[in-house]
Amino acid sequence: MLTIQKVEMEHLPTLAMLLEELTGEKTNSTKLEETYQRLLHNENYEVLDAVYDGELVGSVMGIYCEESAVK
């Protein structure tokens, strides 16, 4: 079963491995954790992960955009 949920701190090491697989470059785990901590406290960002049968298989980040009327 596939579950979509907020990324949890304990998923960051697996997320780092997925990012390395995607980019072919080593992920700076410390920087990843610092960045995610900042995003957790910013209501304009939403970071979700996909967990399939208990295994993290993907993630997505959404950014809430505020629209303002131009006069």
C-alpha cells in the first residue's frame, strides 16, 4: 500500500540515498537536515514522502504561492 505523508526526520537518511540516486552526487546529510528543519518552520513549504510497504520510495516539495492583485 502506498502512503503519502509529511517527511519525518527519521526518513532523511533514506531520502538522502534517493537524492544521490537521482543526481549521481553525494548528499550532504548535515545540510539536508538543516534545510529540512528550516522548511518545517516555514508554512509556505510542504515536503511529502511516498512510503510503499514501509519503504520510502519518493518525495515531493510543494511551495504555496501567494497571489496578489496588481492595481
